[in-house]
Amino acid sequence: MYSNIVMKSFKWSERKNKILQAGRGVSFEDVMEEIAEGRVLDMLVNTNHSEQIIYVVRLNGYVHCVPAEENEDSIRLITIYPSRKLNSRYKES
């Protein structure tokens, strides 16, 4: 469904990635793997930032949102946060 995503390169802040690993136990590498393997649950419009999209992926058994900015060549991952609301919506069967 989202196969055109994997043709682009991924970018992120290494500093932010280390903070996410230490604080939330998730990383941008984890997100990139989910996207590359076609396991994106959904893509949403970020209503607070019109230039961003939000990837919805499952990491460590819980649904997370990943705001990103996308252009023709790359996808810049901004942060990763868990979503209780979306976790309920996308319960594993």
C-alpha cells in the first residue's frame, strides 16, 4: 500500500534518536524498518503542521505516531510517540 515510500532516503537527528532510545525504547531505525517492510498501519495528515505527515507504526507491540516531512528525495523523521487512541484503533488480531 505504501511501497513508494521505500524508494526514498531517510533522515533524522542522531541526538533526537538517542533521546528516544533512552527515554522510550524506540528508534528511528525501528521506524525505518517498519516502513521498509511495508508494516505502516496508516498515514495521517498532521492537522497541527500542514507540511507534515504522520506515519502510524507498531513498535514493541504498541502503536506509535511518527511525524515526518517528505519531499521528492527523502523523508525526515521528526519524533516518535506512543498513541493510546490509535493503539485501541489498531489492536492486533
